[in-house]
Amino acid sequence: MIKLVPLTAEHILAIYGKPLPVTVFGIAGVENGCVLALGALYLDQGCMVATCLFSDEAKRDLKRHTRAILIAAKRLLEIAARRNLPVRAIAAPDAPRAEAFLVHLGFAPVGKGIWEWINSQI
């Protein structure tokens, strides 16, 4: 069973292999001590940017993790809502369902591949 925990530097290293170039806060999905995914927010030019990273293992079996991914995304957006700033994201070009998932979460396209969250959805 996947456990959602506060994001730490160790989680980032487990997925990304090095520290991220920005300060982030968020959630990690951990199963049997293995970091499967992380969802993070960071500030950039007056708005929050939402991002997620998946381990190779999680990418191979995303369908099995759909429920945990949705719960984590909603928790991350609840955190973002308390900051009262616009939240933006870019749909991963290598993830065919990324745009549909952003729409499901309440994001709308605002131009050139950028999506903005309408926080009344949570």
C-alpha cells in the first residue's frame, strides 16, 4: 500500500538523482520503503508551479497507482489553495494522459502548453 508522506530531500534524491534547482515542498508516495513518486510546489515569478516526478517502477505500472496519484494531487492542491497564489503546470509531453489529468484536477489551458489551476475545484 502506498503511503503519502511529507516530501524530503532524500525522496527527491531517490527519484531525481540530485537536488532540485529550486526549493520545493510537497508529498512523496512511498511503498515498502521505495519512493515511487513525488508531487511538489515551488514559487516562480509570483505563482506556484506544480510538478510531479515518477520512479521508473511507477511509470511501468501507472494504472495500479491511479488512486494514490489522484489523492496526492488533491492534497498538493489543498496545500496550494492555502497560499492564495495562482498555480501553474506544464503537461508532460511524454505522458499521453497528462492534459486530461490536469483538466480532471481543475486546470485550464492558458497558452503555450501552460495550464492554470482554478482553485474553486477543491
